[in-house]
Amino acid sequence: MKKSLSLMTAALLALGLSTTAFASPLKNYDAGHVAIDAGVTLPSSVKGDNYKMSKSNSTYAGATLGIGNDMALNYKWNNYKADEAKTRAQQFNLMYKVLPGLSAYAGYLHADTSCDIASGKTKNSGQLGLSAAYDIPLLFTVWGNVGVGTKNAGYEIGVSKAIFNNVELNASYYDQKFNDAFGDDKDMKAKGVNLGVTVKF
């Protein structure tokens, strides 16, 4: 499994990828098509600078709206949470379908870190990235994105399985970093598993 994740990450990077987290991607960018995502975040590690914090489960939510001409608007909210601190991140992206199953995007990410044991910071970041998805017929869809911004970097790799015509279950592994979240060179780092649902219209 680790080898498969490594191969997919390498493939995405080889395509020149860049940004943060999405659930199962919206495939149809025609005007009016929508995907709504919601789920839980189960961290395996949360660190403030080099201090390992006590993990705490949280939630995420988002939506993607097709606007036509191979373009879509995306919004995502994440709460990367520990007992001692948390980073709430909101991102807004404009997506463009480069090829079937591959989209480039550019956007803005706002990350607000609060902490009981140090001074948390609010950071704004421009970002660029790519999101990719590949259908394995009769099984599931493999998808992922990876990216960088001026104050953030991360990737997410997942699978989704349709349980109804417009409802999909998602499972993914994420690794996210917010630069200078506790001051100069003191980053917030979180990794773990997301489990959620995507509804598409």
C-alpha cells in the first residue's frame, strides 16, 4: 500500500502538481454542476514546530461549482486540531480542466492558528496546484492533489466509491503544513486520514 501511495505521489509530482485538500473531484465543469463534501478528519500526527501535540478528531467541508468553459470554483474548510492547538483553514480556488481527469487551479488560503501554549498566527497564502482522478471501472476512483503556496504545502491521496448515482464515500490520506503558524520558522504540521461523503448534482 505504501508503495502504491508513493507511486501515485510521484506521478502527480511528475505532472508538475501544486496545493491542498479536495474530496472526490467534480468531473463535469458544465455550468450548474455541483459537488458538496463533508467528513471527519482523523489525525495520526499534529506538530507545532517540533512539539508533538495530542491528537483530536475534527471535521472538514467544501463545495465545487462548475461555471462552464472547463472551469469551476472550489471552496474548502478544514480544521486541523490537537488538544493544545488548532489551525482552521479556508481556501478558495479557480479550477481549469487541462485534460480529462486533470485540473490545474490557483487560489487563496487563509489559515488561522490558535494555541494554548504559544502564540498562534493568522497567515494568508496564494497557491497553485493540480488535482487528478482516475476511474477503475467497477471498483472505485483514485484521486489526489498536491500543492504549494506562499505559506502552505501539502498533498492528499484518496479513493472514492459510488454508493448511489450521485453519492460517493471517500477515504484519503493527507499531509499538510502551514508555514510560520507559531511565528518565524515555527510551522503547524498535520497528517492523517479523512473519511467523508460527496454528493454531486
